Amino acid sequence: MKTLKKLIFILPVTALLLLAVTHVDYDHSANFGQYKTYSWLKVEVGDSLWQDRVQRDVDDELMAKGWMRVPTGGDAAVSAIGSTHNEQQLDTFYNGLGGGWGWGGFGGFGTATTTVQNIPIGNLVVDIFNTNTKKLIWRGDAEKVLSGKPEKNEKKMQNQVRNMFKKFPPLAKG
């Protein structure tokens, strides 16, 4: 019974720690070797303090890959949209004997207490378009549990953007 109680507590905590998701998709027919410059279309995030942070982190990654930012008319156009939302987590703790299947079947002695926690989740989607065709050629999205400390969240975002661009630009098929 103690093992079950520990498991019921550990599983939700483990699930939260694993909630760091990054996905990338791209146009497999696009020749990423033709893109050398980029311009920003827009950066939309709920908090204006984060707008410059998002733009800086994406700029750092693109420039590290050899792309150059130009004010307008780049080979590619970049857009970033960020948001936050709350996900509810239910935690149930059992006290005493029972709280589910007891010695005499369902019921038993003891109580179960369920608490609800709102977990803040941050999302960021970065799109890159071919400027001439206006066709989406690359998309990266990231989702991460946020903390109550802006410094920690800034570091988490930097890591997620770095992961997003880890294999950028995609290798040419051939």
C-alpha cells in the first residue's frame, strides 16, 4: 500500500518534469542553401518584456547558422508567436487503510484527498517563410512548464529555442 501511495505522488511530478516538448517540421522540397538573409514579420507574445527576448534568442540561433538579419526584404521571413496557459493537475493522496480497495472490498477505512494545481505552460511557435512565395518552409514549436521566476523562464526559453534550431537548417535530400 505504501508503494502505491508513493507511486500516486511520484507519477504527476515525473510527468511535469518531462513536459518539455520541442517539435520541428519543414518543407522537404525546400532548398535551405538558398537562404542567406531573413527579416522579421512579427513577434507576438503576451508580455512586451518577452518580445525582445524571443526575438534575440531566435536571432542568436539563426545567426549562429550563418543567416544574416536584414531590416526588410530578406530571403526568408520569420514570425514568432508565444502564449501561456494553465493546465490542471489533480493530485490524490490516501490516508490510513483503504481509500479505494479496502480489506472488505471497495471502501475500507481512511480518506482520500484530491487537490487541484494550476500549472503554467509556455508555448512558442517560430515559423519561417520563403519571402518570394510566402510559403511556410519551416516550423518549430516548443512547450515547457514555467516557474514563478522570470530569470528561470528566460533560461528555459533559451534552451527550448536552442533545441528547436539544433538541426537547422535541414540537410538537403539527395
